[in-house]
Amino acid sequence: MATVDDLKFEEFDDAANLLAANPDATTISIDEPVEIPKNQHSRRQEPGREEDDELLGTFHSDKTELLAGQKKSAPFWTFEYYQTFFDVDTYQVLDRIKGSVFPVPGKNFVRLYIRSNPDLYGPFWICATLVFAIAVSGNLSNFLIHLGKPTYHYVPEFRKVSIAATTIFAYAWLVPLALWGFLMWRNSKVMNIVSYSFLEIVCVYGYSLFIYIPTAILWIIPEKVVRWVLLMFSLCISGSVLVMTFWPAVRDDNRRIALATVGTVVLLHALLSVGCLAYFFDAPELDFPAPIIPITPAHNGTT
Amino acid sequence: FAGLADVSISEDIPVEGEITVPVGSHSPEEDFSTLDEPVRDTIMRDLKAVGKKFVHVMYPKKSSALLRDWDLWGPLVLCVSLALMLQGGSADSKDDGGPQFAEVFVIIWFGAVVITLNSKLLGGTISFFQSLCVLGYCVLPLTVAMLVCRLVLLAGSGTISFIIRLIVVVAMFGWSTLASTAFLADSQPPNRKALVVYPIFLFYFVISWMILAFTPQ
């Protein structure tokens, strides 16, 4: 039975004093949770990530999933919540752009580059640049095509900017929303190993549109063949990025649904590019008749 | 914790220092003095501040005056004059003409707000209105370019005038971008500078295209 003295509260000396008195005692030190190792982890991983990802695969994504879970803890009405979507450095954005332009067969864009750190910087500014690239290039190409024709008066066609903006931003945000909803619905029926968050899908779509920026600038060249070759080329590249991302997500599903999903993704992408080419760029072969003075009856009368 | 147990403020250690923040104490006097001064002094002080910032933009040095005392008068004046000068473009068909007044206004202000939000989301330390102020003031070279373009177009609208306009607009676009980057780049985290500078580049590029594409009726 403990005496009253035993139960008296004991003041403990400072840890240093205690250790000085008893140097062999085991000690535990508890540090504050440090933010830096997480960033160091992701940065150290970047250079050798291709090999790592191939070998470690799910293990690595589990680790990054866990770490990512620590990030987005702010409530959605604070500014810090949205800052987590802009947590990218310049080299990361450039790497993602590179990955969308040079798709490596078999490597998934989301797993390889996004790695549970989807950003909104890329999709937003790539869409904005694409809007102005298409509008300006379309305007320039129309100017060059109709240059020299006496009936042509140059107009800046500023309305087309708002049309381009609506189209591209709607495509880059509503189609991922629909696709995400569809994948979530299928996920509830068929257990898929691979599933993407909404922001990851927005990210893939945004970065996959990057190839259209140089394509739009090159569409100024007023040759129909050149334009269609460029369109096919960029459609192949960005389409392959999308296909390689979404095929693993539907592969375990019913064969026909999987093919239909991937087919719809590619079809919508093709519709966007063909629509942009047709609407913003006048056809170069629709040549207006050369400026010949029309024969009027008065002229005939003088011969 | 033995040492802390008997810490107490003994009477022979004097406690000194000022707790009050001295800034607030002067402003009531200033308010009274601006009420009493002639109206011309008040207006001239603001005009001088705006003018000083214009000079800072034209000769950008890394001074903090532009950032510290922000005001939005200059950007407003520049935006309105630019939008007014972009009027009177070819309006044969309402759909194909140049930007309307409201469109220019919205593009400049909305664009500046988006760029400011972008830089703050990326971790920049500049305040919202300071960034708006800098972006607005750096439209000054492009407004000068618009003025020059309209004067050149009065003389004629052939190829030579186009080349002159192109050179002037490109030069002023470069000046605007460099001026705003000089003021804004320091407040950004070092490994994201390019991410912040690119939208500024795009913003002034769009304004330059609107200026270059302007054709009189």
C-alpha cells in the first residue's frame, strides 16, 4: 500500500541535469514534426523516378498517397487550401509538359509525373495560352490568306477570342468532370486497381492540350495538307497520353465499356481539334476569284 | 524546472519600454491638416505621387517606392485611355470588329487580378493591391505605343506604317514586361520565378496584339 509520501508529486529536474547525474540512462528525444523531409523526399525522387516507379509501382504510390494525405488538410474556404494546388516548382511544370509532348509507351502520365501532386497551374495557363494562340494564329492566317485581295478589309475578329475561351475551358473542365463521374460510377460496380481523383484527370487533360499550342501556331501555314498532317500528329500525341492514362483505369471492366470509354475520350479530343481548325482558320483553297475586272456591258460596247 | 519555480519580477528590476505602437498617434494630426489645406495641395500631392510612379515605370530601378505606396489612379487613367484609343476601329460588322471598351477594361483588370492571384497562390509575398498597382502602371509603355500607332495610322496604313507599328509595339511590350518583372520578381519564391513571369508575359502580349491589330475604319 503506497504511503502518502509516495504519492506526493515529484518535481523532475531539467533533462540535462538528470543526464549529468546519470550519464548512462537511456534517453528519448521527441522532435517537432519537420516539414522539410517531405519536400526533400519528392525532390530527391525526381531524377531517378523512371526506374523507381517501374520497380516499386504501387509501393511508391502508396507512400506518396500517405504523404499527400497530410497536405490537403486546410478547409476549403481558406486560401491555404487552394495554395496546395499550386505547390509546383518551375522544373516540375516543365517536366510535366515534356511528359505530355513525348509520351513514352507504357508509362502512365499520372503515375509518372503527377504523383499525387496535381496542380492547377498547368491546366489553367495552358488553356489560357491555347485560347490566345488559336485566336491570334487564326486571325493572322486569315490575314495572310486574304492578303492582296482588294475586297478584303482586315478585321481583328475579337469575338472569336471569347468563343475560343468558352470552348477550350469548357472542354478542359467539363469533360474531366464527366469522365471522373463515369469512372467513379464504374468503380462502384467493378473494383479497379487504378482510380484517379478529379484534379488528376483535370491535370492530364490540361497538360495534354499543350501540344496544340505549337500546332496552332504552325496552322498559320496556309496549306491544307500541312494543316491536316499537323492535326493528325498532335491528335496522336495528346490522344496517346490520354489513352495510356485511362486504359489502366477501365481495363478491368467489361471489354465493350472499356473500349467505348477510351474511344469517346479520343473522339471528343478529335472533335475539339477539328472544330478549332475549321472554325478559326479559313480554308486556304477556298480561293476567291483573282481580281479580274468583271466584263460589263459598257466594256463590250467599246470593242 | 527547478530554476523556473522561483522566478518573479522583483521590485529592483525596472521594466522599461513602450507598449503603444507609435504609428497611430500621428494620424489624427495628419487628418486635421489635410482638411485644412487648400484643395489644390491635396490634388497636387496625389498627382505628384502618380507622376513619380510613371517615372519609375519608364526607368525601372529596383526601388520599393512603387510597391510601398500603391495607388490605383494611374492604372485607371491608363486603362481608360487605352480603351478609348482602341475605339473607332473597323466596325463594319459588329461581330468582327476590335475589342469594345468594356472588353478592354475587363481584360486588363481581370487579367491583372488573375495574375496577382496566381502569384499569391504560388507563394508570393507581395500584397494584392501592390501587385495590381505594379501591373497597372506597367501598361504605360503600351499606352504610349498605342498613341504612336494612332499617329502613324493617321499618316497612312501601308506596309511601312505596319513595320513601324510592329517595331514600336514589340519594343514597348518588352519594356512593359521587363519593368513589371523588375518590380515583381523579388517577391516570388526563387524556384518559381518563371511560373510567375510567364502569365505577365502573356498578359502584355495580349494587350500588344490588341494594339497591333487595331485598324481604323
